[in-house]
Amino acid sequence: MKMKKTNLILVLLIVFAASATASGVASAVTDVEHAGNTIADLEWGTYNIEITDFTKCEQAQTEAPALSKPSINISTDKPTYKPFEHQTITLKIKNPTIKPIKISVGVGFKVYEIGGVPFEYEKPSLYETDQLLFPPKYEHTSSFDIPAVTLPPGKYAWTAYLKNSGGEIISTDEAPFEVVVIGPI
């Protein structure tokens, strides 16, 4: 069965397995066609697909989840620090697609509160790389150290983003942390 939506042809043949899942129905995609290519050749994005349940001969239309796209995650080694304490920041970058992609990686910083007083400050791009070519199925983790957190007590966050070759931000993440005074420094 074929469905045509804005010049996009997707054919999905679904075989429902006898074993039950949490929803009571298990399924497997046995064939996918997009103008002669497989699902792996599609660009990431959101597609409308038609799923046919051959066991009941009923049809349902649903929106498929977006295919995987490049992503970035940023984290700190712990959520709370004392002034002048060591901090490790970790970046995880993934390109789960089957094609190489040019991406810029950026890191920024936010201040939410200083000394218990709300404070708004954001430096979205403390550092941004040139366009880098990330190979297909790429996954990499890097960590860097800040020897002494020299911030006053407050709430902060490191931010990270990926930009495609058109300058569009395609993934963002934030790693909140707090600086607190516990006893004498």
C-alpha cells in the first residue's frame, strides 16, 4: 500500500507479532520505501506515515517520531560546589545519521541567581568552533576541568549547542549547578 504526501512516498508493511508488549501489540517494520530508498536514506525530520494493521484490516494515520538527528549534552560532575572547588564539565556529541554532517559546537554560560537574589545574565556563546565534519554514527565525549570555581554563591548553568552549516541551532542542552557556602571557605 502506498501513500503520497507532498511528493513523499512511504510504504510501510507492518507485521504484528504474537507476543504482547506494554501496549498489548508488538510490531516490526518489514519494508520501507521512499522513492526507491530505505528509511535510513531519509533526512531527519517529522513524517506522516500510514500504518496498516493487517490482522484487523483497519488503517490508522499517525505522526511518526522524528528520525534521529545530531545532538549535544552537557553536564557537570556534581550539582553543587563550594567557592574555589574543582569542576569538571562533560560534552557528549552524537551524529546518529548515516551521512557526515558539518556542525559548529558552542558553549555558553547563564546566571540565574547571585547571593539569593534573582539575576538574569546569559552569554550564549563563550566559545564556538568553526564548522567541523562529523562522520556518520559518530559519538564522542570530551571533558574539561575548571581548577577553581571562582563564582560567588548562586545558581548558574553551562549551556551547549550545535549549529548546522546554515547557522541554525539544531540541538541545545543546559547543565545547571549551584555554588554554596558551607562553613568557612
